[in-house]
Amino acid sequence: MSDNDRIKIAHMVLDHAERLLDAMDPPPIPEEFSGDAVFIQFHEKILALREIMASFACGDLSQQIQLRGVVAGSCKALQANLRHMAWKVQQIEKGDYTQRMDFMGDFSSSFNKMVVQLETTIKALQQKEEALTNLAVSLQEEVKRRSDTLLKLKKSEAEFKYLAQHDPLTGVFNRRSFFALTQESLVGSIALKKDCCFCLLDIDYFKAFNDTYGHVEGDNALKFVVSMAQSSLRQTDIMGRYGGEEFIFFFSDTDLSQGVAAAERIRAAIENTPLTLDDGKTVYLRASLGVAGLLASWALTHSCSALQAHVIRLADEALYQAKNEGRNKVCAAELKGLD
């Protein structure tokens, strides 16, 4: 074989090797070398290296490298380093920021700096998260404190409003609230052209009761009378403490005869129900009542407040009449409008 033939064969081998290294698709074995076992072995070795590098490029480190030699050894070393680096990344992902790398040159330095920066950032975020959590807890506690305070204020406001409107001993409306409420009810009754009544009640011989049994039992007697009276009232009726042992009632949508009947029910309930004292002894109370009626037609010539004062004055006169006639009775005032 001439030198030119040898050179030509060498060029063919080199060209095939270059194509194996550079071409996207590997070339087939040239027909001239299809029966040459050494050439075929060389061709397959290059193909194996191509496959190994391609799998590395895709991130597949599972390739089993069976080749021998410097290039194959370098591929194995690269594969081992990449696997170790992947393991370190997995450890960092789990929160282990102590991982460092010293086997990949400049990449190791950048990797280590990245891990330090990542650890610093994570710690800062954790601190901020903890601060935000503490702030959220503090805000929740503050909201709860303010809500509790608001509820207490509302409760106190309701209690103060109740105390301002009610008699502290008996729980019925005090005199001022009674007049304000009945003024509103009176306006409504007159607008509907409905008559109404006022009634005054006085406990008979209450001073003697206090002198005999003491003021504590006297307070119990007042509460007992309220209980008996309320059990005889309708929901639309209004009861208030007029002063001392006197109580006042407003009966809406009620003519004089019906008002007298309502007062009689109250008187009978008090008379027929015993009061049990603290020592277990039972006593009976008595009460005198005066009733006065108010006709809706009177409002044509007089104001509601003037009519209210006038009819209460009539009821007071009827009450004194009941007392003068022996007590424990109901007396009605004559239907008499303002002049």
C-alpha cells in the first residue's frame, strides 16, 4: 500500500471521527470499514461517549459508564461530582445550610457564597415571620381587649340607662321615666281616639308596718306589692313608683269602668295573698286605689301634658277618698275635663 493510500485512509478515519463528534446525528460506519473490528469498536466507543455527554447535558446522571480510559474516567469523575452536588442541594432544600463544596473550582466558590446568602436570607425571613406572628398575636389580643372593653361599656351603658329609668328597690319605672313613657303612650292613644286611665295606689298603714317589722321588711313589702300588681297588669300597662309607698299606673285603651276593674284586681291580689316575712311569719297587706279616666276628645282643646297632670290630680283625689272611706278599696274620680 502506497503512502498516498495510507494518508487517504487516515483522512477518512479522521473525517469520520470529526463527524461523530460534531454532527447532530451520528454518521453510519463507512462501507470501507464495515468489516474492520477495530474501526467498529472505535465507532461504538465514540457513540457511547456521545450518549454519556448527552445524558449529562439533560441532567440524567443515572448512566452506567462501562468504558475505560482517561475520557471515560473524567466522565465518571464528573458524574460523581454532579451526583454529590445534587445531594448537597437536596440537603440544603431540607434546611441544612452547613453544606459546602470544594471540588468544582469557581463553581464551588459561587455555590458556597450562594448557600451563605441563602441561609442569611432565610434567617432574616424567619425573624420577620416571627415578628409578624408576634405582631398578629398582639393585634388579636388588642382586638380582644378592645372588644371586651366595648362590651363592658355597652353593658355599663345599659345598666346606667336601666338605673336612670327604674326605681332601684322595686325595679318599676321611676317617677320621671313613668311620666315620659306615659306622655308618649297618651299621644298614641289620643291619635287613635282611645280613652285611657291613670291610677294611684297607696299601701294602707305602711308606717305602722315599718314601725312593727322594720325597714328591711318594709322594703320587702314594697317589692311584694309590685309583684302582685304586675301579675294583674297587661303588657301595655305602665307602672311606676310615685313616691314612698305610693305607686302609679297608666291603663291604655281603657275606659273608666275598665280602669276601676283593673285597679280592683290589683287590690284583691294584694289583700288575698300573704306576705311571708324573713322569720317565716305571714301577714296580709292592704291598699287603697284611686282611678281617673281621660277621654280622647279632651285633647281637642288641651295639650297632652296638661291633660296628664289634670287626670293624675283627679286620681289623687279619688285615692284620698278611698282612704277617707276606710281604706282597702278602689274609688273612681268623676269624669271631668279641664275648664
